[in-house]
Amino acid sequence: MEEEKKIQLKKLVKELESYRGRKTELISYYLPPNYDINSAIAQISAEIATARNIKSDTTRNNVIDALERVANALRNVGKVGKNGLVIFSGNVGKGKDEFKVWVIEPPEPLNLKIYRCDNQFLVEPLKELLKEKEVFGLIVLDSKEVTIGILRGKNIEVIYNDESNVPSKTVKGGWSQQRYKRIREQALEEWLKEIGEKASQIFLQNDAKGILIGGPGPIKEEFVKNEYLDYRLRDKIIAVKDVGYTNEYGLQELVNRSEEELSKTEVVREKIILKKFFEAISKLQNNVVYSVAEVLKYLEIGALEELIISEDFNFGKIRLLCKSCGNVREEENFLDKIDKKCNVCGKEMEIEDFNNYFDKILETAKKYNTKVYIVSSQTSEGQQFLSFGGIGGFSRFKLD
């Protein structure tokens, strides 16, 4: 999934999670890829008929209205695409009628058919799509067997399994101990070399971001120490673990034992770029840019080489309305720093509209081939960066 689409979907999921119905009147409807649109409309029509039996007038009207909007959305869409379709509908107003409908084509195939009427939207399937699906290489080995696989998201795929001809450590009758040891060592070296070549081919083809290695004995450490993997992969080894098996079960055990290392990979990348940013500020480097105005200035003339932006960046154009005196005010500001006090009557104003500049900034960065880092606010560094305004970067050259 493209990073920008991922962030947009993440923001939408966050918004949907914030809504609560007064009763069970919010509709979530998931359809699998290429599902028959007429069957979907027929199901919603049946749900409308059932909803007419709801005793509460308010709840009945809200549910029927939400379902009719789902049916209209289905008619307007015309067909379900290759990735499926998701529709959310309901009255999300606080104390007033404010019906909204969201029609989403998932960025990846979503093989689900779910109808849910509840007091909140069902967003867990979309949240699953947002989880990291980077590829990690997996090897479990000993002197007798090897299994190589890849981890993509939560799915483990076995790519290769083989057994060796390496002799056991027990000396066969008629062989001298030293001669037998040399033969075994040579066979073991050939075995590990073969594993390294096969694993390197698989991991390079799948663009593995990290590599996990496991096994029941010391052979795994020997494999790492003697650098049997391609030189382009050696720095990607993130864990070496003791596991009891060298088959498919061993791959699962290896993943289970490496949860901590796997969870840190995205965090580590964020930490590296934010450390670079904060160090540049502390050293007063003349290529570091960190106010909204300065970043936009450099970005809009193509002078920004690297852009760092928080996924919670909330700067944009805000429109406020005072319901007491009718005063309207517009300004550019951070959403959480806006002064809501009316400058006419002194009462608190309501935010009518907020145009976040997040998407506009990403579009401009793409236009000028600026490298973009979208960071979370889940780490202490991410929180500190957000306190800076959630935006910064490095210029290609210094402006006067």
C-alpha cells in the first residue's frame, strides 16, 4: 500500500472510531471482491424491511435512513471492484441529525462479507490492512535440515526445505577420528554454503527488510559468523534465536520468539531520521528546516531534499462560527492551538471547517521528488517532533 493512501485510510479510520450512535443505528457493510451488486442491494432492502419493526421511533428512523443511503451508494457505485467495497452510514451528529456516508474501495483485496448495525462502526478489518506487511526472511537450520521462508504481514510462506548428507558426529567403524572429522566439516561447510546461496536468492528476490535465523543448536551461529549470506543481506539479520524445530513449525516458533525485534523495525527507521533531525537543530546546521512557514517556502520552490511530517500533523485553514453573534473568522493555524474566543462577543466559537494541508504538502513533495518520511507520534521522539509542529526537513541548498 502506498504510504500516502495508508495515511489517508488511517486518518479516516481514526475519524470513524470517534463516532458513537445513540442506539444501535450505525451501519457497516463489507463486500468481497467482485460481489454481485444486485444481491447486495437486495440484502439492504431486506434489512430495511426488518428495521421497520424497531419500536423506538428515533432509532427506527435513523436505521432506515442510514440503510437507504447505503442502498443509494450501491446503486451509484454500480459494481464491486477487484478489492471489494466498504460502506459506512449513519447519524453521527451530537444531538442533531447529521447523516454521513463513506464509500471506500480498499487499497488491497478484502475478502469479507459483513453486515453490522451497532452503536459504533466496525473498522477492525480496515485496521488490519494498515498493519505493516513488509517481507522478512526466515531460516531455521541445523546440520540435518533447513527450511527457508518469508514472513509477509502475519503470513508465513514456506519457500524451500531440504535435508543434508552431512555425516553425524559419531565415528563410523574403520575410519580414523581425524579423517572422519575433516570429512564432516567439509560436508557441513558445503551444506551451509548451499543454504546461504539459496536463502540469498529468495530474500533478494522478495526484497526482505530483515532476516530472522533460528535452530536447535550452534549451527545457526556458525552460519551467521562465517557470513554465508550475500553481503547485501548480512546487515539485515535482526535476530538469531534458539528454536526446537527446523521445519515449518520451526519457522512459526522463530517468528513467535522474535516478536520484539519485529515490532521495532519501523520504530528504528523513525528513530534514525528523527535523531538526524534533532542533532541538526542542536548543531545549528544551515540545511535543517523546521517551521511550517519555512518548510512550505522551501517545498514550493523544489528546494527541500527531505521532508519529515507527522501522521498527526494538523495545520491548515480553519473556519470558525460564533452561534451567539454570527461572527465568522478564518485563519491558518494548528487545529489544537486555535483560539476559539469570539473577538466580537467573547463567546466560544465552533469550528465549521478545517482544511488540513497534509495532503497538499505530500502532493507538492511528490511534484519535486522530495523524499518523504511520515512518522508516528507513538514514540517519545515522535511526540517531541509533533511538539515542533510535526513538520521539518533538510534543504538542498540554503536560501537567503
